[in-house]
Amino acid sequence: MHSQPYKMSTINWNGVYPALLTPFDANDAVDFNMYKKNFDAQVSAGVDGVIIGGSLGEASTLLNKEKKDLLIYSKEIAPKNFPVLVNIAEQSTKEAVALAQEAEANGADGLMLLPPMRYKSSDEETVAFFRSVATNCGLPILIYNNPVDYKIEVTLAMFEQMTSLPTVQAVKESTRDTINVTRMLNRFGDRFKILTGVDPLALESLVLGAHGWVAGLVDAFPRETVAIFKLVKAGRIQEALTIYRWFMPLLELDIHPKLVQYIKLAATATGIGSEYVRQPRLPLSGAELAQVQKVIKDALAVRPTLPDYLHLTPLEYA
């Protein structure tokens, strides 16, 4: 058990955190060369950390050994002090704790933690699940609040019960209710950092005060994603809005059940991904493939010229 005193974080939580894709090759093995190509593109674009093995990373079809190998490899290729977070999405508390401890032992810098999978736990059970991981692991934790896809909402009352847990430090806010950003800030101030988790609501959430962005289309368009974040935080909203409006047809690919196939197709088009997915997912075909390809092609045809966003200074209130 960890009894460390409360500290804000070893992770800043401000900035863009890609939920990385897991690229596969034609033989259904993890393609580490393509993974590195995408990873390097994220780092050079100015992201602030990465999350591996999430929904976009096809966590449900990855073996635990593959997740471990991805973590170890990520730490090998990451710049010094660059946070690598591991997603924990498990059915049992015991397994979630074990995998959190294994991630810590293998060099992870933090965790993204989902509520229990498959079983729709009560509020009390969900908080107990989070508490068990938080008190048996020393890593900073990002709670993933996505009732739309996972049917369990982490309410403000539940966060209130977790204020005493020093490792629970942030939330991936994916309720799709932007009012929740203000509710969290009004209730807890800076106690929980808020990272928007829905691409087509990102700019709005950042303007409302979200500290970061767990992004999806960043896997194909890292520079545009980071540029929007940096411009908003520098108070240059109109410039961010111009890029955001261009980006929106692509960002909406993030809120479809086939977001993995869609975003992998986009990453293939920009040269930092491949289309291979792991079954039961299947490659796109027919009219659906043509429709998604058109969205990507139309966007690439008018891809905006970006300002020198990496050197922007955030405003104090942002």
C-alpha cells in the first residue's frame, strides 16, 4: 500500500495526450516499426505524453504480453521525462490492480483507468474499484468518464469520494456534456485536472477551462491537433477556430463505433499508419470505405498552413 503525501503530479496533465493506435502487420502481429513512426510524429508535433492500449489502441484484442512489450518499447524510444500512460480496462478488481502494478514495474508514468468492464457496477462499486487500484499502485491516475460507451458515469459525488486519493489526479471527460467541465471546476477547483476526451467537443471544452485533450485524430494529424490546443491556450481563439472548422469532418470520425478503422484509414493517408485491424474488427469496404476516404481526401486537399504554434505562450487564465 502507498501512503505518500498528496502532490499535484509527476505528470503535468496540461496538453495533448494521444490515445495511440496499435498498428498491425499483414500477419496480425504488432508492427513496431510503424508504431515508432507514429510515435515519433507525435513527439515532433509537440504532444505532452501518450496513452497506449486504449480503445483506439484495440485494447480488447491485445494480449497482456503485447501491452507490456508496447510499454517497454515506448519507454525505450520516448524522450527523457516524456510521460507514457497505460490504459487499464479490466473486468475484475484483482486483475486491474495486478496490471496496474505490472505497468508501474515496467516503467509506466501513469494510468488511464476505466470502470469495471462488462458488469455495470453501482456508484459504490465503481468508487471501490478505483480506490483499490489507487491505493495499491503509486502511479498518477486519469479516470476515464465515458458513460456513452461504457454505461457507467462517474458523477461529481463519486469524484468527491476520491478527493482523498492522491494518485487520482485527472479525468478524461467524455460525457459529451460540456457543462461538466464547468461543474468540475466549480466543485473541485484545480484538484482534478480535466482532459477533454471527445474530439468534436475539444475546442469548446478547452475554452471552458479543460487543461488537456486526450485526442484520437491526433493519430493522423498530430500538428493540427497540438496547434488548436496551443492557440486556444494562448488566447488566439479565432485562429484555432479556423483550423477546428477545417478539422471537424475528420474529428467526427472519432465518435463512431468504427473509430479504429476510420482513424487508421486517416493515419494511412497521412503516412503514419496502416489499415490493418485485429478481428473481430474488419477492414472497411464498399460505400462505407468510399465515404470515409472522401472525408479524408477532401480535408487533405485543403489542409491548412499552421502558424509557429510550438512557441506560443499560454495566457495566465488559460
